[in-house]
Amino acid sequence: MSAKLWFILFMGVVVMSSNVQAVDKDEAEIRSAINGFSVFADHGAFSYLARVLAAEVELDYRSIFGGEPERVQRIELMKRWMAFLPGFDKTFHNLSSIQVSIEGDRANAVANFTASHWLGQEGYWSIDGQYRFGLTKLDGHWLIDSVVVELQGEEGSREILQQAPSLAGAKHRLRQSLLPNEL
């Protein structure tokens, strides 16, 4: 092989290696929990969503809705979200640039997000910003125990937020009825 071909091959390996991000088992589980947080919510898989949450979760949504941070029991939070999220025709919580730091049995993660919500022909509301997650390792598993939303942008109309709860129950039951009985 010529020196030029060796150089091109070497540079290709260097470039490919720089794009590979090695993560250990703990970081992989943390990233999985954070991605599950959005995916399970979008699919109305609340029993699975509950599996990535600690028994009590501190929520701070002040940048969106005002108010104060609150500590909520996991089951109460699932009931709230079940009475709200299924009311939309579709939600999509897109996460990117997840950064994780681990110190013992505590971890923090930051993720950029865009959360889009659709309802009817014209109903649309979307926000973007950063999620700040706190996680704790309990019995060998990483669980989300705090969520802070830092709003950076918003578009659409918040009016659909008032409409969704009245539709949530019926839409959730319909989606549940579509699940295969074999599962």
C-alpha cells in the first residue's frame, strides 16, 4: 500500500474513533432511564415510565408554569400524567446532547429537549430548553428522583393544555384497548 493510502486509512480510523463515545454500565442505565422518561410518556406507557422514577420525585416546572417546586409520590405523578398526556393526539419529547456525571450513588444529567404537543387540526404547542435530572442508585438501579425544566423557547398556543385533560381518559382507554391481548 502506498503511504497516501495508509494515511487516508489512518485518518478514517481516527475520525471514526473520535465519534465513538464509550459509556460504562452505570452511564448506560442512566441514559436509558432518561430516554425512557420521554419515550414512555409519549407512548402512554405509564407503568414503564414509573419504573424509571424513584418513589418520590421532585419536580420543578417553574420556568413553564410558575409556582414552586414540589415533591410528588410516583403513583400520584403517574395519575396526573395519565389524566393529561393521553388527551393530546400526539406528543413528542425529543432529547439530545445528554451529559451525565456520576458521583457514588448520585448522578446528574442534563439534556436539551423539544416537547411538542398536537391536538386536532390546528392545536399545537411546543417548548424547548433543558431538562436537569437528578438520579439515585437504589438496589443497583438508577432512578430519576428530580426533574427541573429550564424553558428557553415556546411556540404555538397553550390553549390546548386546557383541552387535553377532558379528552385524556377516553383516549387512554382507546389506546389500551389496541394492545395485543397476548402481552
